[in-house]
Amino acid sequence: MRRTSGLGPAHRGRRLLKLMAAVTASISASALVSSATARADTLSSYKSEAAQITAQLSQLNQAEAAADERYNQAQITLSSDRAHQTAAQEAERAAAAALAAKRSILQQAAVNAYVSGGQQNSISELIQSNAADVGAAESYLNSLVDTQQSAVDGFRAAEATLTQQETVLAKATRAASQQVNQIAAIRQSLNATAGQEATTLNQVKGQIAQIVAADEAAAAAAAAARAKAAYEAQQAALAAQAQANQGGGSGLGNYNGNLGNGLPPAPNPNAQAAISYAEAQLGKPYQYGAAGPDSFDCSGLTMEAWAAAGAGLPHSAAGQWNDTVRVSYSQLEPGDLVFFYQPVDHVGIYVGNGTMINAPHTGANVEYDSIWWSSLDGFGRVT
């Protein structure tokens, strides 16, 4: 006789349900683990791609700053070359007119010599004259010879001057032509760099864009902290040395990290006018070689800002470095210029609290920015 299991249909049903629930839970847990792993892999991939894009954009930004500066310097040189060319053209025209005048004088001297019979006729008159007339006749002969020789000398000098001015004009024209070609080459290079940057930016979408933005912000903050610490250490060492040598020292300002907030007043009306102009351009796009009114590059912005205050600066970061007076960080005031890279390729206008307004690069707008870039080179004051 077989023994029954003691389990009724209802109990067996409940056990089956428990078993199915356990299997379902196990499958769900596996799915969650798999989903989490997939998300982690995707995020890791995004972060890796974002890091590559961030590094690429940084390189493109620096290359663009250097090319933009070369472009602006070439434009300044071209303007100078064209001014020399214009001056050489005027000098060449004046030399040609002088030569024509000397040729006319020479021709008239030749006519006079022919009409008077030349030197031989004068000698005949001298021989035939009486003793009383000898002195007058000799003087006349000398005058005639001198006039003819003077006309010849004047013509030859004017001819040499014209040849010289033609050489100068040709040289100035060649220089201007070379600058035009150089500008065209730099512009082509800038277009290529800006195109690469635009293509890279177009690839930054969705989650990658957020990661890139976060990476750039974190990298900028870390770089700012390092740059500020390094600069303060350098200035502290200089201050200690100055104190040891002269018994004096200087303090350092503070960067509070609040860009555009609680900025100190400008030290004078001119600096305020320059800052006000720069503030009015906030949000306008960067464009290499531009100096407003709708777009700017870095030196175009600072040039126009200080032009609003009545000061003339060249459209070149390096040129503005040369045209300003060096100041230390402890002396830095709103309105001063902040320079980056060596050689100088970028410039912004300081507004206080470790903050500047600048036109950074393609794809960005005129904005408030920290001055604490790793490429910080120094400060200059417009006088």
C-alpha cells in the first residue's frame, strides 16, 4: 500500500507559486545587474569619449589663439606695408615730375646753345672783341657753360632719384603682396581649425555634452587653483626677497570664485568706461579677427573697450602687451589687461576678484572668466 505525500492540491499550488516567484526574482535580479553593468559601461564609454573631446577642444583653442594672433599681427604689418607703398608711390610720382622738369631745362639749354652757336661761337665773339670787352665776354662764356653743365647734372640727379624711388616702390609692393598671401594662408588655417572645432562641438550631444561640460568645469577649477597657488608662491617669494632687500613687501588679492558678482569699482573713469564697454558685449560670439560690433576676438574686444575710454591699442595681444605698463598681481586693478601664453596669444580685461571679461574661442561667447589659467603670463596697465 503506497503512502500518500500528505500534500493536497492547494498546498502543492502554493509551493509552485513560491518556486515561480523565486525564479522570477532571480531573473529580475540578474536583469538588474546586467542593466546596471550596461549603464556603467555606457557611462564609462561616454566619459572616455568626453575626455578625448575635452582634450581635443583644448588643443584647438590654443591653436586658434596662436593663429588668431598671427592673423592680427599680419594685418597690422599689411597696413604698415600699404602705407609705405602709398608713400613710395607719391615719392615716385614726385621724382618723375622732377625728372620731367629737369629734362625740360636741359632741352632749353640745348636750344640756347644751338641758337647762340654754342661754345665755339662764344669763343669767336671773344676773339673779335676789343680789350675792353674781353672781361665781359669771358664772363658770358663761363655762364653759358655753367648753365649747360648744371642742366645736365640736374637731369642726371633727377634720373637717379627716380630709379631709387622705383626700387623703393617695388620693394614696398612686394612686401604688401607677401603680407596679403600670408594673411590668406593664416585665414585658411584658422578656417580649418574653426571647422574642426565646430565639427567636434557638433559631436557633443546629450549625456556626452553634460560630461564634457562637467569635465571642462572641473579641469578649469583645478587649473585655476594650481595656477593661483603657483602665482601666489612666486609672488610671495618675490615679496620676501624684496622685504629682505628693501625692508618692504606686498600683499596678494583674493579670488572668490564668484564670476561677475560683487565686483569692485573701477579706479578711474577711463577704466570704468573700458569695463562698461566690455560688459555690454557679454554674450556676443567669438570670431577671429573681429572687433565688433556683433562679434569679437580677444584683442579686438580689449582694443575696442579701451577705445571707448579714448585710448588707442593695436588689434594684437602681443602689441597690447608691448603698449601697456607691466604691473604685478598685487597692483592689479579693474581695467588692467591680463595676458596669456608665451609668446603672448590671448588677452582679457580685468574686472576684479580674480575675474576678467574675454572672448575665449570659437563656439564661445564674450564672458566672465577666471584669470587663473595655467598659461597666465602677466598683467598690463593702459596709460
